[in-house]
Amino acid sequence: MLLHHIHFFSISMVFIMSIFFPNSIILKDKAGSPYVTCRAQRRLLWILCSHSGGRQRKLNPSRLAGCQHVWRLRGHRSLVSVSCSGAAHTGNRQQLFPKTTPRMDDCAQQRPLFTFGVIADIQYADIDDGLNYTRTRRRYYRSSLQLLRNAQESWSESAVKPEFILQLGDIIDGFNKGHDASDRALDTVLRQLGSSPVEVHHVWGNHEFYNFSRSSLLSSKLNSSLLGDRSRARAGSDIYAYHFSPFPGFTFVVLDAYDVSLLGREESSEEYRSALSLIKQHNNNQDLNCPPVLEGLQQRFTMFNGGFSKDQLDWLDSVLSSADEKQQRVTIVSHLPVHPCSTTPICLAWNYDELLAVISSHSSVVCVMAGHDHDGGYYRDKDTGVHHLTLEGVIETPPDDNAFGTVSVYEDRMVLKGSGRIPNREFLFSRCHSDTDDRAG
Ligand SMILES: Nc1ccn([C@@H]2O[C@H](COP(=O)(O)OP(=O)(O)OC[C@H](O)CO)[C@@H](O)[C@H]2O)c(=O)n1
């Protein structure tokens, strides 16, 4: 009750302020969500949220019946929700917020066709907490294992048990290598994952290559294309890309975002040489982990990123052509995000534009899921209707919080039930969509 009053008050303040600051009240963030621009407004809303116990965890949208619009305040973990209709400014453009529709509630009544779990950037290491490279975020190496346990407990208790788990890459941290603990750390996490009977599909991230060579990964338990007795078409002999169908009419494609990369390629190989030549066209720094520029999409040309080879893109094209013909719904999974509006540019795949071009030439793709950007992100492509989700990373999630999701799949949508700092989202499958769908996503 108190929360509702505080929401009402905070929302009223936003609208009152919109009268005084008509051109600056709300802009879209990288995830396409509106955020408050004026410092005074941010401050006020931050205070309101903080005083209402406004951590995202406590204001989880699923607990706020009827809330359709959830606003993330940039730089804060707080959320402000809007459960009424009204007008707000997005830059110079006025947008009318539609009336709330209880679609997620509708879905809660239906039984999904199937469900699956998602988790990203566990980056487990048996070492004390540390900081990210730029020293702006804390990393909880040891407790990431407990957060994985929390996810598994939740998945095992859910009414409809997940058909499979998507592990979106960076399962253990690169620090393990320096401690000669790569195998031990991987065993620890895989043992934990193996404690529940559900199949896990592993994506490979940069930290996989800090710990292991490409050839050893291909013959390891992290090669989930070898799992089960279903046939899983692979992209090529040393490209880790495959597809599987957990339910009739639905296909999942796991992509290899480090197929073109300095990581995981032998320095003597042709693949290494061509990746080096590509990155050097964009990055003049001695240290290629250091982005070439401070702003803009060119920042993606760092050594901790990579891209998709022509072979892999051609393979994807043929998988998607077949899915189009069968009118299937395809979800693509990659460690690196591929839409600039779903992530900070420093985490984008090198040739994200080429992948987007392939996606846009097929009607079957409904969603792309990625990790790598630990802050997460979301954007629905205006042209294709494809949902681009970047999942918040476990490694930068405090031990008393959570970062995993459970996705329920229906005929016409997927519903992500986020836990902890992962917001709930709804991914409608319609190709043509209105602003309503975009914002509700
Ligand atoms: N400016 C930088 C950034 C990173 N490095 C080195 O690159 C390696 C990977 O960094 P890390 O932050 O561990 O990579 P994650 O995959 O966990 O996260 C990606 C971030 O979200 C991108 O911002 C590591 O060896 C760093 O030391 C660097 O040298 N210079």
C-alpha cells in the first residue's frame, strides 16, 4: 500500500516536472527505456526510490500488478513504475503512453508450451571479490556459485520445469588461469549445474578463451552441441555454432561470437592473422584491449570482443531459410550483443551489422539473447520486430541479490520472469509492432 502511494507520488512528480521541463524530462536509454534527464529530477526520483526501499529487487515489476512501464534511472539500480496512462516527452517528440494491458497476467493463467532458464557471465573463481577493469563495478567471484545455486533452486521449484538452461558464456573467470585453477573452477561450476537433471546449452565468451584453447573447448563439456541424441547441425569443424529444437516449431541457434577473434586462435594461424589485420584497421593502440576511441560504436574493436566469419553467417542464413519455410520461431544466442541499442558499444560484436543484415532477411527470428555487458540491456528492433536482450551478469551481482531468468514460451510470445536485478519482459512474436509492444517488452 505504502509502495503504491510512493509510486503515485513519484509519478505525479514526474508529470508535474514535465510541465516545468518540457524538453528534458524523459529520453530513451540504450535499452529503449525512458530515463529521466534533469539532474534534479534524477536526484528526486532516486531519493523517492531509495526511501521506498527502491532497490530493483524490491520493486520487481512482477509484484506491481498492472504496471506496464518501468523506468530505469541511469546510474542507479532503482526503478520507477508507471501504472497509469499519460503523456511524456521523449526528446522533442511527444509520445502517448497507452493504457495498461494486463498481458503478462493473462499469460500467468495459461500453461506455457515450454520454459527455459537463462543465466549469464557467472565468471566463477575461488578468489576474493575484486573490481572490473575500470574499477567502477564490484565483482563477486566466489559468491557467483551461490547465485547459480539460487537459480537452480528456483528453476527446480517452478511449476513448469525448464526444458533446458541457456548459459550465455563466461562461465568461469580468466583469473583462474593465473592460479592454475581453470579445470578445477570449471569442474566446480559444471558439478553445480549437473546437480539438476536439465540439459544446459553453453555459449562461449572471452573468458572461456582466457582459460582454454579452442581445440580443448571443442572436446570439453562446454561443447553442448555434442549433448543428447538429437541431431544438432554444426556450422563447421572448429566453429562452435549449432541449432536445436526443444519443441516443435521452435529453434534455438547458438552462435560463436569469437569465430573471428584474436582469442582462441593460434598466433600462427590464418584466422589469427586476419583477425589481427581487421582489429588493427580500427584500433591503433599498443594494448588492443584498450578501445580505440572513447565514444561511439568504434569502441567495439577491442581484443576482448570478436565476430562471425562469412562461413558462420552463410550457415546461419541457411538455417534461417529453412526455419522461415517451416514458419518456425527462432531465438539466436550469442555471448556478444549484436544490436547497438541493446548494449554499451564497447561490448558489441565486431561485425554486428553483418549479423543484423542476415537476421533482417528472415522472418523466423524473434529474439536474440546475449551476455557480456554485465549491466544488461534490451531493445526491440523497429524494422524487424526482433527482441534483443542482453542479460545482466551474475559476476557483478551482490551476494544478497540474484541475476537469472525463467522464460515461458507461448504460441505468440515469450515471457521472461527475471529474478533479482533482471527485469521482467515480454517478447511478442509479431513482426509488425506498435510502440505499445516495444515499450511493454
Ligand atoms: N580497458 C580494458 C578492459 C579490459 N581489459 C582486459 O581485458 C580482459 C577482459 O576484461 P574483463 O573486464 O574481465 O572482461 P568481461 O568479459 O568480464 O567484461 C567485458 C566488459 O563488460 C567490457 O567492458 C581482461 O584481461 C582485462 O584485464 C583491458 O586490458 N583493458
